Amino acid sequence: MDVPASNVALRPVEPGDEGFLYRVYASTRQEELSLVSWDEAQKEAFLRMQFDAQARHYRERYPGAAFQVVLSGGCPTGRLYVARWPGEIRIVDIAILPEHRGTGIGTSLLESLIAESEHIGKPISTTSNSSTRRYASTSGSAFAKRPIRASTSLWSDRSEPGSLR
């Protein structure tokens, strides 16, 4: 069942959100962790280390970015991190909890960002981590409605030389 776009909202990440954000992050790694023979304690230690490293990297690499919790019907369902630079809108990360995937929340967020991009005349791109790539390449996503070019580190909805940071 699709969630109406009017039921999807964003709010800034707050200090009390760390447990929720960790849960969202961990959900994006479950498939690959199912392939290793680690016990639960080893998986937990690995996930904590990676979560902390990713959070630190995002804050250092994307100062001033909007780090937001995705809400559906007022309930936290995911995260959306977006950097708005002078020449580009960069989707740093988008991740939705498994129980809310396939409901149109991610597509609604992408369509909104693409509309913003078109309105202000800036290209939109996304980093190449697995969760953002998944949304950018899904056939029903807003990105799939446009030509996408993949490079080592970036997916973009259009190529404009010199426009990317």
C-alpha cells in the first residue's frame, strides 16, 4: 500500500534519535551480514563501529547538510541526508526501515528532491552507497524516469560539466 506524499514529512535529527538511526543503518546491512558466520555479538560490534564511522564521515564530509528523520503518519520510518551546494543538490543517504519499504515513501522523497532541483535549476546527484543506489536504480523510483549515468562515486540525473562540487 502506497503512503500518500502528504503523509511523508521530515524533521531534523535530534540527539535522542541515535538509537533509531542505528536501527535504520543496521537494517541496510542485514542482507550482507546474513552471509557471514559471525555470532550476534560480532555482528553488533561491527554494525556499531560502521555506524559510528559513517556518521562521523557524513558530518565531516557534508558540513551544513540537512540530516533528517523521515516520518510517515508522524512515525519515524527512515533517514534522509541531503547536501545543498551552490552548484548541486547531493543526496548523501536515504534509508527506510524494511517494514516501510515498497510503500512509496522513498519515491515520494526523491520526487520532491527532483522537483526542487528542477525549480532551482541545479542538478541532483546521489552518492554511490548501497541504500542510495537502490533507490536511484529501482524501476519505480523518480530517478528511473530519467537517464542516469553511474560513475565510481556518483549517480546523477543530468550531466552538466563543472556543475558538481
